[in-house]
Amino acid sequence: MVLITGGAGFIGYHLTKHLLFLGYEVISIDCFTPNYNVTIKKNRISDLINLDVGKHLTFFEIDLLNKKKLERLFVDYDITDVIHLAAISGVRNSTLSSNYYIENNIIGFNNIIELCSKIEVNKFLYASSSSVYSNEIEYSLSKESDISINNKSIYAFTKKSNEILANTYFNLFNLSSIGLRFFSVYGPNGRPDMSYYLFTKSILKSQPIYLHNNGECIRDFTYIDDVVIAISKLLVSNTDNGACIFNLGSGCPIKIKDLVKEIELIVNVKAEIINSISQKEDAITTGADTALLQNKYDITFDTNIHYGMKRFINWYKNFVVQ
């Protein structure tokens, strides 16, 4: 039985759907934090329950900071694998709410990993982030071995802390783990606070869009289907013993202003652009070198940005109230 934390989140929703399709028994937990519209998260859970014709999904509303409820969950169910995706996301907001991020992303992580160690789960996978890198070189791709301690945000710090703690748990308790450094995951039913979603919304409504650093920042947008397939392959793989870290990214970073051009092309609407200064929390460049993942597990990320954005925009037009 697989436990997915953050099951109402973007990646958690799609991963749960995929694992149910593969025949897994899944326990999903979430506490519907209001970092973005809670209705979106609740609708995702409703959708999963409606799709679960085989009754292989069990959902609980549990806060990771409620250690007693978590312990009860691990006692009552035969959890064999844990995929920990729950976290407070967003680099800019973390500057204003550092305690909130540290409590949820570090203490919550510790509560989960401690229980995983006690019951000796088969697999423990957890969400890290590309934000741990401080890449300033245009179009360069970050390797897992690159320096990742010069963090530019509280959010990035919490994710790096998770990686360090996972490594410590391996040293102390021999708990193997796989940290997943996600690179700008996008797609249908995505997070409404992310750039591609905001740009699409504004362009379709003929509203101006704001480009920090004149749109020169570079991001490695990675399509959601590629991500969930990669995670499902790691779940069943014969992994090396240790605290592993892998990049999950397309390896094809583009400038934000070029992303806007893709959206303009797909919707056939010209954007009204207002340029603004960059934010101190923002990385100049993110790009994933995924050679390690490909060489070890033959995992690739093949969806190009044009195809992926067409899929997202088609979903947006059909399912989001205009």
C-alpha cells in the first residue's frame, strides 16, 4: 500500500490517478493548506474518488504537524511505500512567512521520515526542488553533484534541509530514500500561482502580464505526465542503498519571454507585456541534467513545451471558468 502525502496537490493528484490506473492501493492525505485556492484541491480529491471505481483509494484529511494522527495512520494501515509530496510551495511567499514554511516543510518532513524509519518502508521518495541550485549561467544544466547550499529563498532552504535530514536518517537508521528535485512541473489541473498558468489566464482575458527581469529568466518546464511516469518507475526500481537525489526535468530550459510567445502562438492572441525588475528570491536559470536518472533507470522526459502547453491550454479552456 502506497501513502502519498499532499495528495490534493498538483503532482499528488496526477500521481495518485496514475498509480490507481496501475492497480495500486493508495492512501492519500492532505490538509488543504490555503497557499492557493482550496476549492481546487478539494475538487481534485473529488475527481479521484469519482474515478476510483475499484475502490483502491482511501483519503484522509491530516495535517503533517499532527503527529498523533500520523502515527495512528501508520499503525492502522499496512503502508509499504511512502511518496512525500506535501509542502508549502512558492519561493517569494516564503520570505514573508518563514516560520510557516519551516514548520510545515521541515518539522512535517521529520514527522514523516521518522515514521518511515520505524516501520521500515520499502521505498521512501520525497519532493525536493530545483530551487536548491543557484545556477547563474544561461542555459547551463545543473547536475545533482553541483553545489546546492547557496539558497536564495526560505523555501529552497527547507528543501535542502529535507535532503540533509534524509541523508542523516540513512547514516543513523539505514533508511534509504530518493529525493526528487522537480523542475517547474506544469500541465492540466496545475497550480494557479505558477507563471504559465497566470500568463495563459491573463492573455485569454486580454489583461497585461508582468515579466520579471524583462522575461530573461530561464526555466526548465517539465510536463506532468513525464514526472508521474518517472516516479512510478522509481517506485518499482531496484534502487541503490543510500540517500539518492535525482533531477526531474525536461533538460530543455527556455526564457520566460519565449514561453509567452508559445502561449501567444497557441491561443492566437498577442500579450500585453509589462516588464519589471527581478525578485531577489528568483533564480536566473534552472535547467536539469538528467543523465544520472537516464543512465540508472532509463527514465527520460520527452514532452516538448509546445505540445505540453497545448494540452494545458486545451484543459484550461474547457475546465476553468473564464
